[in-house]
Amino acid sequence: MVHYQISKSELLKQYPDSFADLLAFLTSGEGTRAIYDLSDLYSAVSQLVGLIPKNPQLRILCDELTRLGVSGISKLAAKLDPPYELG
């Protein structure tokens, strides 16, 4: 799965803003299809939060991960700058 490859890639650290854009695009298109690598997606977003906490795409990613049923997103959102409360 693509999320696994992204979460393990060194490129994520080299181009965090581009990966934030890519993941926001990919997750916004997910509908009813099951995603089996949610933990890898969470891992990638967690890394991005540590690297670029001010990137506005991360707010979108937190909302999308919540919509997809990923737990623990409120903790990630609280690490954004400024902290983000999921609504």
C-alpha cells in the first residue's frame, strides 16, 4: 500500500510539505473503500506533524483521518501550531 511506503520513506523528511499535500489529496478521495494501512497513514501524518506543525494541510489530514475512523488524532491535532481542535 502507498501509505506504508510513504511512512517508511526518507523522502518524507526531505519533502514534508509535498507529502502533506499528497496525503491530503489521497485521503480526501477515500470514500467507502476500506483502507487497510491506517496505522501507516497515522505514522506518516505523525512524522509530518513533528516536521511541519504549521502546515495548514495537516489540519485537513487530521479531519480526514478522523472521518476515516483513525483513533488518536486529537493528540496529533493538539501538536499542531497553533493547536487544532477537531470539530
